[in-house]
Amino acid sequence: MRNVYVPVPAKIIDIKIETRDVKTYRLVFEYDGFRDDFSFSAGQFVEFSVPAVGESTFCIASAPDDKGYIECSVKKVGKVTEAIHMLEIDNMVGIRGPYGNCFPIEDMKDKDVIFVGGGIGLAPLRSLIRQVLSGRENFKKITIIYGARSVQDLVYKVELEEWQKRADIKTVLTVDPGGETADWKGRIGFIPSVLEEVSPSGTNSIVITCGPPIMIKFVLLTLDKLGFAPEQILTTLEMKMKCGVGQCGRCNVGNIYVCKDGPVFTYSQIKEFIEEIN
Amino acid sequence: MDMLILNKNELIDNIKSLFKDYEIVGPSQLDGKLYFRPVKSMDEVVWDFVNPVNNIKDFFFPPSQVLYELRQDRIKAFEPDTKKKRIILFARSCDTRALNLLDKLFIGNYKDTSYTARRETTTIIGLSCLEPADRCFCISLGGGPFATKGMDVSISPVRKDKFLLHILTDKGKDIIAEQGTRPEREELSLTEALKQKAEEAIKRKINIPSDFFEKFDSDYWKGVSQACIKCGICTYLCPACHCFDIIDEGYFRIRCWDTCSSDTFTKMAAGEDHRKQKYKKYRQRIYHKFQYYKENFGEIACVGCGRCTTYCPVKMDIVEIVNNS
């Protein structure tokens, strides 16, 4: 019986600098048997350990079909993430997972799919976007609305360009007023107002949103205005976690554990939470 | 279920014979207070008591334990010594009931390997409670001074020098060597009378209001939580509390007890905390025990031992607080 708290070793094989405080780490499992067996669904997360420093929760940002490696995008905000940012290629880290539930991709088929992301919130969405795009014919209209405080803060810039080039998806990028550069060709405006301008239809569609709490708050108000019901809105929650498997109690809200019963929830489920979490 | 009568000397001899092959944990004095701790002989064991300061969860879910060593070039897991068998002596029914509650979490979806190993190698000898304390309220939560849930062997007094043993599991069978005598009807009635007397002595009752769920948003919690100083004693001494922290000390990853009343329990790296105010923390403790655990596992995570009330430095009374909500 494997001890669920003990991580497996993983090696960093690539580090991409996304912004001034976000880096994406590509990891390969060194543990025989784990390398080929590790599989996950978009929306799940891992517990990422730095020896002698600590462990943190990160969603898997690579696509489930990317065999042989996983990617995590890490924003530098505290002790562990600062230590992660000092790691180099070939350094070993510990990974536990995958944990959590996943985006219900089956429920999105034959519907319009709208992604609304802000800042680092694009990380969990990216896994799902790539999975959806690899089966593009199963979905109707696909819209990606993504923004950040400034051009500098946009993540996955290479991928954003690829998505913009595609004719079969609508990609709208925006930066907050004041965050544009001289040659910025995207929109300028806060994400909720850009969402309102794009005005996707609430009929037979599903929205997946992730970003800072203030953005989510206003995006939900806008979606309500546009006619989206709470069951049509999916998001992925962030919560302090330690064990990742529903035992330590930290992420316990009402009778659910965000690590075990989430982190993906519909807005109607979140409204049912006994406790307000933002 | 086997029942037998042993007199006190026979019982002591039986237990003495177990010191050879088992580590024995029992109630014994330390610095003027009573604790469950490893003992080397029956002379150290106390027979007349209500309940020690600590409870038996310490021996399955220790205050801190090293999980593994994590370095760049190796990961070494630490598993508990499962060759060493252990007996917990004279546990009360409230504490043994709590262990069954913890089983639902630790041996659930993800089996906690060290907890499971310790459960398998430990045999529990329970002792019925003759004189409950004023703080006890086990009956209103489905327990009782002579209850046997969670025990492998239960010892109930018949008279001062005679005991009725119930052997409840195979593990219990393995440790009772004495044949004893079959209980006579008269002896059973004597025990039954002691049981009635003990049950009547428990006057405190906890009464969870039927609309407890709806009371979540009430301002009541702001008032009752004011005295709390977030010391965590209630959590550490509660047999049913089980939340923990995972921290790094050097290259060792350690799991240790934690309390939802701690300031850092829900605080995230960039400073967000959805439970910053004290009343929210206290409310979480109460609702986790009396609402959420019941919704998830079918039972309330409180066994009525009363330790939280006895040792709280500001005398917060969980029974009063829940009953008046």
C-alpha cells in the first residue's frame, strides 16, 4: 500500500519565463512505471515539493494528451514559489497526484464553449483548451477571452498567437487600461466589459472562467446579464491545501473538501456552499 | 461474543503476562496529572480515574511524525514499526468510540498507511466508567459509560474485586489467556445495576437544534466566540479532532497536529484568507463536528468526553454553546 504523502521524483527539463513573476516548468517523472502510467484529466492538480522548503498546489497546465511530461505554471507569491523560481533545469522535485476532480468535458460536447481567463488563471484553462482543440469537431463555437493587467503579464504568449491565427476559434485578448504597449493590437479594457462587448449567447453554451477573485465577481454579474444560468458556469477554486486528498481539513468548506470534491465546480454548486469563500 | 468472570488477581496476572510480547499503554501519573502513556509494569497503572488528560488518538495519529526525507537524490519514506504489537489498557468508551470515527476518515478513500498499520497492531482493552465526571455527556451522543464500541476486550466491574470481561473481537481473544468462570445471573445483575447507576449520574445533555444548518449565518457565533484565545487546546485534547499540517524541517517532511483556530489554517501565500475573523474559525470547528462530519460520514464528530470544556483556559462550554444556538 503506497503512502499517499510520499512524492515521486520528477526532473525539470525545461523552464519557460512567461512574465516577470510567472514561470512554466516542464517535468519528467524519473520513477519507473510512473513515467508512462501518469495520466490525468484537465482540471486536476499536483502537489509540487521542493526539498527542504515545502509543498504547494499547482494545476496541471499541459494537455492530458502530452505524454511523457507535465507542465506547471508557477507565480512567485511566497516562500515555496520563490524557491521554485530559483530552481534550474535538471533539478529534482517531488510530485504527488493527480488529485481533484476534472472539467466535465463530455458535458461540453455539441455546445458553444467560452473560456474567460485573467492573469495566471489561464493556467488551468490551458489544459482544457488544448484538450478541446484536439477534438475540435465535437464542439460548436469556441471563444477565448483572456486578459491581464498589462501586456507583460499575459502568459503563454506563444500559444495565444497560435490561437489567434486559427480561423475556427475566436480569440479576444485584452489588457487593463494603462497596460498597453505602443504596438499592442488587442483590446484595452477590463475583462468583464470585454466579455459584455463580445456578448456570447447563453443558449446551449458553457462558460469556464478562472482568474483573480475581483475579476470572477464581475464576470459572474456580466454572465448573469447575458443570460447564463449558474449551471452553465464552471470555475476552478483556489484554496489552502496540504494533503490534497481530503484528510487534513484545511480546504474543508461545508461538507466538501476543495481538493477532493473540486477544484472544479459549477457556479450553482458554489452558491450552495454554506460558507462564503470570497 | 464471549463473556467471562475474572477476579482482580486473575485479571492482573493476565495483563502482566502480556508485558513480554506487547508494548503496554495505560493511564499513569506524570507530574501530578494522569496520562495515557507507555508503562513498564502494572504498578504504574491507575485503576480509579475518570479520564486521563490525553486520549488514545495519540497512539494512532501522533502529535508529530516524520513522513519521509526528501532530498535532490533520494526520497526515503518512514513507516511505523509494525512488528511491535501494542495494547492500550483501560480506555474509556468515549475514547474508543472516537477511534471508530477517525477510522472513517483515515481508512477511507486514501488509506493513511501509518494509521492503518497502527490500528492493525494495537489491541484495545476498555474499562467501563463507574463514576462519570460532571463534564461528561456521552449518552446524548449515542455513547455510554458501559458502552463497548471500538473495544477488543471490555472490562466491567461486578464488585470491587471481580470483573466481567466481554471478548469482542479475535484480537481480544488472542490476549485473554485466563479461562475464568462463566458469568452467573447474579453477577450480571450486579454489573447491570452499576451500569444504571453510572448512566443516571450523567446529567449533562447536548441537544443540537433541528434547524442547526440554518443558524450558520446568525450573529450568535460572533458573541459566543469572543472569549476564545485560539490556543488550540480543545483541538489537541479532543479524541475526535484530526486536522493536521504538513511542514518541512530541514530535509524531513513532518505531519503534525493542527487546529482550525490557528491564524494560518486557511491563509494563502499571497495573503488571502476566507476565514480571517475569529468567529468564523470557531464556527468552523462547531459546524465541522456537528454538521459536516455527520453529512459526510454519518456520525457527529464529538463523543461527549468533555475535555475541551475542562481544559479551555477561558472556560468555553461546547454543550452550552450548541444547546443555546
